[in-house]
Amino acid sequence: AYLCLSITLALEQVAHICVSPKYYFQHKELRVDFFIILVCILSDLIVWLWLSPLLLDAWRSGGEFYGHSDTLKICVLLLRLVHLLLLFRLVRAVKAQLKPGSEISHAIEIVDVLRTDMPNVSIHSVQVVKNSSAELRLYEGRRKEIAELRGTASEKTLFFCGPRSTTPEDILSSEHGLDTNFAMAGPLGFALYGAERPAYSDCCFAFADPGGNRYLRQLLVFQAVVGEAEDVGYAQSFARSRPDAGFDSVCAGPWTPAQYMPEQLGLECRDVSSMVYALYEAKGQALLTAVVTYENPDAQEEIDALQRAGARDWHEFYESRPKELNTQQAMELRKFEAAIDCGVAASISDSIQRCKAAMVPEEHMDAVMIAKKEESESAGISLAYILSDEFLQLAREATGKSDPTFIDMKGPFFKSLDGRRIGQTRVCPRDLREGCAYIDTLPKQYRHRATHFMSWVWRYRLSTIRDALSRWAEANDADPSEIFLFVCFFCNNQWRILVEGSGQGSDNLEDVFAARLKQIGKVVAVMDSWHAPVYLQRIWTIFEQYMAISLGIHMEFTLPTEPSTTLIEQVEQGKEGIAAVIHEVSQVDAKSARATYEQDERKVKDLIERTIGFDLVNEQVKRSITAWVAQEFKARIDALVHQSQT
């Protein structure tokens, strides 16, 4: 058993030596490991082949062997105690599990990854990074936090992809290790980037040798708690600032760096595509483990060609290209914009490749994607479409009901396998993934920058919305084709929210909602009734009322015909009727209001509770609705006065 243990450990070390003999014997700790295991094997062989047979003969001959059986036993015991030296190895192994990045033999695994991915690579050195206790505590704290939240905390060994102004010395000397100081603006927004494959980092993100050897390169290796990674495939989102709700990082690809273009220098393109991870809160989520110095013969031809072109690396070559678009580039960029509007994945992918072949500067492509994203996110749906027979017929056919609610439409429009599944195969201009918002499927005459934000409830029937909005447009003498409403059902990407469950819209709630309200500037609140309205039972509509009031946003109310008529009838009853209406519409209780998703409800209520409190929200919303009733009363009096005069 002892011998088998020693041989097993020896085989582990032999495997390490086979990966990189030069690196293995450079390190004192690994040489000590090797020496201890050899001593253990030797002691086991002595016991097994010589001392054990002697002791056995002594026992068979009556317990004595030339009078030295006790001496033999002591020798066996001492040789067995040699295995205590393995505790040195065991302690280091346990320490490596408790303190990621501290185990030197992990570097052997890194060397193995490099050699597997780049077979011809020559490893000159691997500098293992000894992280500070503060960095380790921060990393462990983040890992535990994600594990408690998700049930597990996935980790990845990644190869650093950072800004060209950074050097390995900058990161190694940083007091806080890898954090957002070493992030960069990339295809997934401003984040700390890492690639699964070293070849990806080698082609565009490797550092030049400080000693001046132009073929010698350095790669930074780090360990990251990626947790639940949001896989966005080939999508790019330059305006992204965090993962969607329920995720801890973002991954995409396999990608090839945009700056890598050997075909422009007449060279063959290497396979460097890799999954890329973006960490938006790098502090505590990433831990530098090693700096690898190496030569890659496969890249030497590229290095020579770049030098002849007057560039040190692909980044410099990319930046040195003409920035003004020529006729071909301008045409390809227009086609790229049209492909995004078309929403067909194959067309978009083909257009991206054509833009790269035409050497369209990346910033121009970025500008198109950002503009299309912003255009989609700020769009409102035409009131003319909501009131159209086209939408009415679609809703009835999809639900099988003559007057469905929007909750009835949710399933057949987005979730049911046998439903319409509107926008399922169309690429979303916000993230370039299949599955777009309803509004992105409509002709351009039905979508435009939102003129009004609509505050409402999904439980409303379609007739309630159509009647109330029609009355509102008529009262304001507004042309429905010129009114564009931000209606969450149509304007939010329900494929991300309902189908993928990537968020219910309550992340960064106050800032996002306030920015949207300020951008639109007007709110129309659709009340279903003045008597026990559903509108006042939902936390979202109460929150919308509160935010609009706080921001000083102009707000209008509207009712369908029937409740509007009964409201006027109550007002005409005088003091008692008005009091009855005010009593009904002032039944606001934010604390007991509900939301469809518990996560939304909890976040909205937490926000209210830690800012101004439920009582003040209730009071402000009551005051707003009471003011509306007073306006209705005044409008009725004015109408009666006008009627008597005519």
C-alpha cells in the first residue's frame, strides 16, 4: 500500500516533468517534491524486498533473528516514518485549494494548456504570482457570495485580454491586483476580459518581451469566478454595463479579435477563435496566477510582416488604417445597417464579414450597432397600430378570445410552442441575438421615438386599452399616427424577460426608469375604473406614479367610456358623489401592492422603504389622483357652463 501510494505520486510528478522538464527543475519546491517521493519509493522497496522477509523469517524462527529483531523493527518503523515527509506535499496541496493561485504545480497545468493549444510553443519561464492575503480574502469572499446565491460558483482559468497601455509590471505591482483599472472598452462593454484559449490572447493581447527579443512574448493568466455566465453567442453590446439579472458574468463567441487581420498582409489566418468572458466587477472576481514568457514559432511570420508594415502588433496595424471610409466601405456599412434592420442572422453575419474584408474601421461598425440598439430601446409603438383592426384580429386569432387581456396574449405571442411566437427568429438590434421585441417586428410607420410613457396593467382587456386611449387621443385632438407610446408589452424584449428569464426589469431600477421617463417626458396613465381600480393594486403602477411625480413629469389620466360616464354621474351628485369618488381612488397602499414577479415586488418595495417610505409614496399618489378627479370635475362644470351659454 505504501509503495503504491509512492508510485502514484511519482507518476504525477513524471507527468509534470513530461510537460516541461526545464520549468519543473527550475523550482525548488518541485525538486523537493521529486526528492521526497524518490526517498519514499526507495524506503518502501527496502522494507518490501529486504527487511520484511527478514522479519518474517525471524518470526517463524521463534521471534529472533541473530538477536536483532527489535533493531529490524525499528529500522522498518523509521523507514515508514519517511512518509511523514509527504505531509510537506500534502500541506501545500491543501493550501493550494484554500488559496487559489498559490500552488506552483498549477503552473504545470498552465504550461500543458499552452502546449495543447499552441503545439510548437517554447516556454521560457512561468512566474507564479503570490497574491496578498487581502486579495485572497476578497476572492474567497466573492466566491462564497456567488456560491450562496447560485448554489455553485464556477471558476475558469483565463488568459488576460487588456488595454495596450498596461504592462505585466503594472498589474503585478498593483495594490489591488486585477480590478477594473485593467478593464477596457470591448465588444461586451467596459469590462475585464479573459479568453479561454491562449491562442486568442497570443495573437493580439500578448505583451512584448521587456528585454527586447521581438519573438519573445508574455501572457498573463488569471483565475476568475465566472459564476453563472450569460452566454450571448456572437452578440455584441458595446453599451452593456453589467450582466442581465441572474448572471454574474458574460461570455460570448467563439470570436476572433477584430484587430487580427493577417489576410491584409497576405498571411494565412491562424485558428485563434475562443470563448471570451467579461467581468464587470473584477474586484474580488479575478485573481492573477501566473506570467508566462514564451516563443510561438507559428506567430513569427506575422511578427516579421507587421514589422515590415511599420507596426509593432495587430492593434497598431489596425489603428494605422485610413479612418475615412472609401466608397466600398461606405456601401458595406450601409448594407450592415440594412442587415440589422432586416433581422436575419445569416445576413448580419455575412455583412460583418464583408465589412471586415473591406477593412471598415471597427468604430464605424460600433457606431451603427449602438445607434440601432438605442433606436430600438427608445422606440414607442404607434397608437394607430394599437387601435387598428390588424392588431385586434391578431390578438383574437392568437388567443381564441373576442376580448383577451394582455396576460392572455403573453403565452401565444411569446411562450406557447404552438403560438405565434412573435419575433422568435428575428435578430434583436439590442444584442444581435435571435428573439426580438414585438416592436422590432413592425413596419417603420408603427415605431418611432416614444412620445409618451404608458402606465397600465397587463390584466387589462384589450377593449379597455383601446377605448381609454381612443378617448384620450380624441380629448387632446391628437392624431393616433403621430402618438408613439412606450408600452412594456410591445417595447421590452419579452424573449429575454419571459422566455429566458434573464431579468424582469427591476435591476438598477431607479436610474434606468428615471432615465427613460426623463427621455420621454410625458406619461399617460390608463385607469381601468375609478371604483376599486386594479391600477392601484399593482406595485409597478404605484412606483411609476411616484417616479413621475418626483421628476416633475407631465402626467395625464384616462378612463374607458363606461367608468368615465359613471365618474361624471358621481360628480354630478355633488359633495357626496365627489367624496365617494375621492374615497375610492385614494385607496393607495404601496406596501400591500403586488407584482407578477416576486423579485420585482421585493426590489421596488425595498427601494421605496430605504428612500422615502411607503406613507409618503401613498400620499403623493393619492394627491396626484385626487388632482385628476378635480380636473375632471372642473372640466364637467366648464362643459355645463358652455352648454348653457349655447
